Amino acid sequence: MNIIFGDGPDTGSTLVKSPLIRGVSLTGGNQTAIQIRKDTANDLHKRLSLELRGMSPTLVFADVNIDEAASVAAFAALENSGQLCLSGSQIYVHRSVYKLFLSKITKLVLNTCRLDKELGPVVSPEQYAKIRSYLVQAEEEHATLEVGQIPKEVPTDGFWVNPTVLSNESNEIIVGREDICGPVVTVCPFDREEEVVRLCNDNPKVMGAVILTDDLSRQRRVGQQLDAGLVWGGCWLGRELGAGFTDIRATGSGLEGGTHSREFFTRLRAVHLPSY
């Protein structure tokens, strides 16, 4: 294995265009993926696996244990300061338990998610500015800041963003539908099962989903309807590594995990020998 350091426009583009390169696997953003497709358009032999940023909404139904649901949902939203392509940055809660859940997750985040202990800084000044801009927009859209605040425009001691819980009853604020990639989670209510399935499937950036219910029939039924490459029931980020998953819609293209990864990084070759 060779590791080559450099930037995208020069080093990365040169590598991608090289005739010696037979495949390109990317974990990154949409614009980088589009540029790679352009750079390799004339190389019919090159394989591409493009895993782009996405998010995983959490669906909380009324029959679940609310304390356990709040714990799973907070973990999904804030692990690694929300800087994962499968972060649960949007939580949909059945309206009958919405206020109770909101109070539970707010208290949980206040008591257990502390900067420099459980949570670290975000990765760059650009990411810090992006998260701040989303929070400013959320305030303009009349979302309620249950926990956290809008960070300073110019950071002084590093790129620290306080864990933030937003609530909004309209289900239409932009921050809840974006892959914000920071310690920010939006909590919204829903009334019907088919409604929450539609809300999830209307977002092309959904990569996975978390279903929190004690009804296994509902868990299976909802999971089969969701347009997501990964679905968890009662947990988050646990995986059978051999099962694999697929990137879909705005989250990219390609199959990963288990034999799917092996097939991408290897070539099938048939060698025929005489029978004597």
C-alpha cells in the first residue's frame, strides 16, 4: 500500500486520471464525486465506488421505552461530534410522546455530553462555519434551541461546537434534512406511520435509518418501506460485517461490506487448463 499526500485538484486528480489506476473508491462530498466522474469518463475500465455524506433519521414510536429511546437517539446523533455519514441528526417522534421524549433527550444531553470529555471539536474551520450557518438559518426558521447555542462567528480556542438539540413542529426546517456533520440534532413530531415513512423517503440524503419500537411487526414493516441502505431496529451502528450495504440516491453509488467489497477491489479471471 502506498500513501500519497496532497490536495484534490492536483494530486487527487492526477491519480484518478492515471491509466495505471483501475478503480477509485471515494468517501467524500458530492462535488468531489462529480469531478471524479468527469475525470474518469473516458476510462471505461475504471470502477468507481462513491460513498458520499448522508444521514440516518431516527424514528421513535409511542410504544418504546422513552428513556432507552432517548439514549439510543442521542448516541446516534452525537457520537464523534456528529461527524459520521450515518449520524442520526434528525429524530422523528410520535406526537403522543413528543414532549416527553424531548424533555428526556434534552436532560440527557445536558448531563452527559460535555465538550472535551465526551465530545471533541469539529474537524476544520470550514466545517465550523457550515454548522454555524445552519444554526443561524434554523433560528430564522423559528426552530427552538432546547440545548446549545449558535457558536461565535470567529472561534477563539478551537473549533468547538456545543451539543445542540433543536425542536420544530413543522418538519420543514432545512437543518433537519441536511447532512450537517456536527453535534446538532433536530427533533420533530409525526402522527402516522405512513407519514414518517414519507418524510424519510422524501429526503435523498438518507443513507440509513433507526427504528425504535417494541412492535417487531412494525419494525419489519417500516424497515421494508424505507429507502435506505442500512436500517437498524432498537440500536445504532451495530453491523454484521458480511451483510454489506449499498449507497443510494444522493448518498452515492456502490456496494460495500462483506463479499461486495472484495468484488470491487478484485477482478474475476478464468484460467482454463487441458484435462489431461
